[in-house]
Amino acid sequence: MTTLPTSTAKAPPFGTVPAPSMVVAEAVRGSFGPARTEPMGTLAIHPFAHALHYGSACFEGLKAHRGVDGTVRLFRYQRHVARMRRTAELLHLPVPPEALLAGMIRDAVAANLEVAPASPGALYLRPLLLGTDPNIGAAAAPSADALLLVLASPVGDYFAGGDRALRLKVETDIPRTTPAFGEAKAGANYVLALGVTRQARAAHGVDQVLFAPDGDVQEAGAANFLLLSEDRLVTRNLDGSFLHGVTRDSVLQLARDASLEVEERPVRLEEVLAWPGEAALAGTAAVLAGVGELVHEGRTHTIGDGTVGPVTRRLREALLAIQRAEAEDRHGWLTPVDGTEPA
């Protein structure tokens, strides 16, 4: 059984504690079989598997939250199902049927309810799809066989330091990922950003990199980028160059609910550096994290007063209140999971 930290103990690093159970299904010649729930354990995969050689692998990330009433609810999981199916299409992997993938996510939560922590923690879900054709001669052919899993992990905050504002290094030479697969949630996209992020952390002590090739602001390495003020929210319009975040979409809706003007459009680096208000990163893991400093061309630019701003705090709390079932779910974002026992 997975051991969770006590409320007074330091939480383990995000994503390092596996939940006891996982849900598994296989596709053979493009057709998926039934799902089954198994104890968390190692995988047996052929060394010639397509994913190990040609990058035919993708994943998703979403959360189930234990509300103040003890019920565990998935947050906007249907959007994550749709996004994973889109990624599978982009990578020419067998596309999991919507009902199968949705059911596997629900099953993974139900099987791991005992380790779903109370707020501010959550049960993080990681659907994973791997091309498994055992053929190292198939570089120019897609994998018709695949392994689909839904893993779970009880988590706390993604960024160490909790409520402090983040420090970002601006990268203007290298894009976040290859343009054709920017909206794909594929592991290869993340490893492309790894070297740049490690170098920036070592040289400038930053938390993340903000990718702005040729001054065109895209996103950070693990989250979407937002500019905020008391009456406005500005963010890059959706296109194929970056990930279409579910948390981003949720924050935009909450901003509209709060009567903020929402602008989705191209954002230039010059505008960001001159922005008089706040900045934040939005993502499933990060939730909504304030940005206090940007490092660009050797100079540190302070955003606002360098702390997490009040608009960021209000929108973050509004989102968390819905996830904790403390506020009305006006947009139908929450799905209770069968088997939840009230606290």
C-alpha cells in the first residue's frame, strides 16, 4: 500500500509516489481490447518496441480532487480524453475509443481512492500510450499495436516553494518544440526543452523557461503563460505551436465570469517586458502560479512588485474552490467517482 505523508510531514516531490493500482489495455492491429485493473508494477515490453526507437509515445496529465465533503471528483477529464485522442492522431498511434479511455480514468481513481489526499493535494492521473510493434525496421511505418495505461500518484504542489512568485528565463532562439507537434502532449516535446531548462536553472537560478522564439511568446516548459491586470487577461491565441491547456481554458472562463476582458492573440516579448500588471503560469500540475521575475539578455525584469499578484491569487482560489467543491460548479467541470466514501 502506498504510504502518504502526514499533514505535518514534507510532501514528496511531485509525481514520485505511485498509487497502488493502474489500469491497462492493449491494442492489437489497431483494435483495443478490454481494460483491466492491476497492481502497480513494472511493464514487460519488447526491446524492439516502436516507442523505444521512434518516439511513438504520448501521455496526459489530470487530477481528481477530494472535496470538503469527502467526495473525490475528476476535473474536466473529458477534455483530457479528447486531447489525448488528438495527440494519438498526430503521432499516428491507435486512437483509444473515447468510452474506453474515459472508463479507464474513472477506474484508476476508483481503485486508488484510499490514497487520494485532501486539498491542497490531489490524485494525479497519468494516461500513457506506447506504440509496441516489435519492429526496429519500421521507422517509416506507424505502430498498429499499442499499450494504454492509466497511472496515478498522490501529489502536492508542483513548484517547490508553494506561494512564492516564480523566476523565468526568456528563450528567444529555440522554440518550445517542433512546430508540427506543438499541440501534442508527447514526451519528445518535453525532452526538447530539457537541456535549455537545465542550463537556465544552472546559470540564472530560474524555475522555468519562457519560450519566445524571435520574440513571439509561446509557453513555458510545463505551463501556459498569462498576463493579468485588474480588468484584463491576455494570452497567446491557440494554434499548433503549443499545448492547448485545460487549466488555461478554465482560468480564461473564470476570468470572464469575474468580468475581466479576455484577449487571445499573438503576444510579443516587448509587451511582456513592459506589462504593468501580473504574469502567471497555468497548468494541471502548476494550477495558477504567479511569475515575479523574467531574466532576458542578462537582465532581471520584475513583474509588478515581484510577488504573486492579487488577480492571480483570486483566480487561483476561484479554481481551487470549485475543485474542492466549496464553490458552485457552474460549468459542469466536476465528475464524482463511484465508490467515494465521505470523510
